[in-house]
Amino acid sequence: MKFLFLMDPIQSVIYHKDTSFAFMQAADRRGHEAFYLAQGSTSITPEGALFSVQKLSVNEPLKASEPFVLSEDDVDAIFMRKDPPFNSAYLMDTWLLDRVKSKIFILNDPAGIRTVNEKIWATQFKDLIPPTLISSSQTHILNFLDSHKKLIVKPTDGFGGASIFALMKGDTNTKVILESMTNNGRVEIIAQPFIEEAKLGDKRILLLGGDILGAVLRVHGEGDHRNNFFAGGKELACEITDRDREVVSVLKPHLQALGLHFVGIDMIGDYLIEVNVTSPTCLQEMNRLYSVQLDDTVVRYVEKKVSEQ
């Protein structure tokens, strides 16, 4: 089978962390071909879709052929793995790929990705999340801080722990942080009370087809409150709790209805924090911690979905 990977430039791949690279290796082991599809490289013609791709040699470092064109009839599956921000170029790719998803299996469905903002979508499940404010108003956020004394604030489209701040009531930097993050009241941000269990780490749970694939605890580095691996966090083995299973059972039918096959949810204590659908990570860390090969499981899942297409 021919698998296309719509993702950031291959020069940015961190081989011992990148989940997309693990998928490529699993595809190669199972006899499939991997191709790099850059953002903006999909065309819709009267005869169907065309993809400008580069064939990948799945080693370290990744090597790519000269660009050439595949038609929609040549392609079996597309892995949408582009990191945020969800900008106009990202949106255009989802619109174009909407035109081919009846013929080509796409992980994840482009319409589902458009629907699920990774930090906002979960707010409909009020019993699963901590109290959450989404606002560009410094007044609203400061009032929220007065109520909760310590907040975590973050942008609505960030990833990897970027621009996540802890605000304490009475901190003289609070107003300037909010001015910067909201662009002086023009951009909404997320604010949530600090959850004490965050000191122990946050749990990334990967879901495949709405079922739990694996989990890892991310623990912040010294002198940092952020648990993300890209922000210096480290991985620890963890258990799946009854609360985790409860949260997954609530989310599963919604994710399945949206065609969101490979998803990462973040839990702090008993609270759902985010639902990651664009390019969920942490699979390689789980492989190492538990001596498993979850990438093979995902590729077998894709094979099955292609056969059903």
C-alpha cells in the first residue's frame, strides 16, 4: 500500500520521539511505501486529486526522492500529522482532502479535525473538565483569578507546552502576561484553575478507534511547571484508572462519529484537559516504557480501514 504523510518538513523530525516516524517505520516493516506530502501539495482537478509527493527511505536520517505526482487512484491512506497552528493553509488542506476521503482512508478525518479545537471542544463535557474560562477580556480573567487564586493560561491553538503560563493572584507580571497573550484583548485564551495533581504530572492517553491504546505520565523538568516532553518533561509508566475509562467511554462515540481514529487525551488527576487530534504524540515513549510496538497496531488498524473503504 502507498501511505502519504502530511506533516511538517522531514528535517524537523526528532527520530526518538516522532510518532509519525514510528508510523513510517511500521509501514515499511509491513511492506508498505511511505511518501512525504508537504502542506499545500494537494490539487483537485476535473479528473480527480493529484498529490505532489516525495518517496521516503525510512531510515535515520530520513531521505526523500525528487518530487513527483501520484493520483488519488495510486494512494491507499493519508496520515494527517501536521502540527498546529491551525491556520489558513491547514484549513485549505482539510477542505481539499474532504474531496477524496470517500476513496482514500484518512487518519484523521479532515472534517473532524476542523471541528475539534484541541482545547475548546472538550468544554461541552462539563462533568469531565475543570472550571474553564475562554475569553479575551482581561477583566473576566482577573475575576476568574480572584476566585481561584492560581490559574494556568494558554493559547487556544498552541502545542508542545508553548506559551503556557501559571498566574498567581497578586503577581505583578499578571497584567502584562495577559496583555501579551490576548493581544490587548483581541485574542481569546484558555484559563483553568491550577490542579494540584499537576505536580505529579499529566497523563497522555492514546486512543485508537475510540479505545485505549496506551498511556504515559509526563512529569515536568526541574524549575518548570509544564509537563510536555517538548518543554523538557520526562516519561514515566502509569496505570489506567476507572476515571480514565469513564472519560474515554464518554468521548468514544463522539470521536467515532467525527472520524477521529487516532487521538491523544490529556488527564490531570480526574480532569480531562485536552483532546489532541491533529498530531498526537507519545507513542514512542509508550513503546519504550512497556516494550510494545503500538505503531504496528496502528498500521494494522489502517490496513483494515483501507480494506473496508
